[in-house]
Amino acid sequence: CCREHSAKAARRRTRTMQRLENKELLEKAKDEKWCMFYPNYVNGGRTIAQGRKIPTKHCCKDPTTLELAHIASALKLPCIIERYKLHPRSFKLKPRQMMFPGRIRVKLWDDPETKKKPINEKIPDRKAFMIFAGENIPKLKIRHQREQQALAHAQAQKAAIEKQQQKKNKKSKKKKKGRR
């Protein structure tokens, strides 16, 4: 009992420390003016009026903040995920279209004020990061896992609907016989 309690307390302390570190890092990101990226910026299903920032040939379908963060970490760029933020133009969308909320903050330059020395030479500016992300998100392993889960969920849902319809058909046939 005591070991379980101490293990739970240790996990709680670690989570608290992580939250404090994240808050400190977020404050640092705000002070240093890291670049913000919303998934809408690289979403091929959005129009420019809805927040897309790059041409559709470089975009991907329905990116998430986690996928953007994976791209940033692959480029060895420091980033922070802000899960509960929403792109300002997303408020006009229908709830079904707002499925991927959040944004990330990425540090692209050593000195964000002058924007002279990029951290990664491949990514000299914001637009280069968005184009790189749009082209490489479909290649991510987590992307394929998410698509497989969505497919399995859709198949299970379809099977459940068919099963319900079969039950309804059987009940309606039985009722007709009794009424004659």
C-alpha cells in the first residue's frame, strides 16, 4: 500500500514539474516571440479566406498540431504545443470542420528580433517551414497510424449500423404478421 502511494505521489510530482517547466518555456517563447503555426496554415481542405497560407500543391489534408510538432522536432527546432488554442478564422466554421484545434510555437531563429541566423539552414523563414511541413506530414508514421485507426473506426461504425438495421427489419416483419 505504501509503495503504491509513494509511486503515485512521485508521478504526481513529476507531472507537476513538467507543467511548471512547460509554463516557463511558454513564457520564454512569448518573450522571445517564437513563430506560431496553426494546422490551418498547411491544410489543403481550407481556402485562403479560412486561413491557409501556402499553395495547395504543398498542403496536406487535415494536419494536427502533434504532426506539426513532429516535423519541428525532426528539424531540431524547439517547439511548444498549445492544445486549446484555435485559429481565429475557425470560429466561423462548422463544428465538424474544427476537429483539429491547437497551435505550435516554433523557434526558427537564434535572435527572433533580427531574424538573421536561422537555427536550421533548411528553414530560413516561416513560409519554408510551412511548405516543408505540408510536404512531409503525409510521410509521418503517426499519420499512417491515425489513418488506419480512422478506417477501422469507420468500418466498425458501418457494421454496427447494418446490425441495427437488420434488427429493425426483423421486428417490423414480426409485427406485420400479428396485425393480419
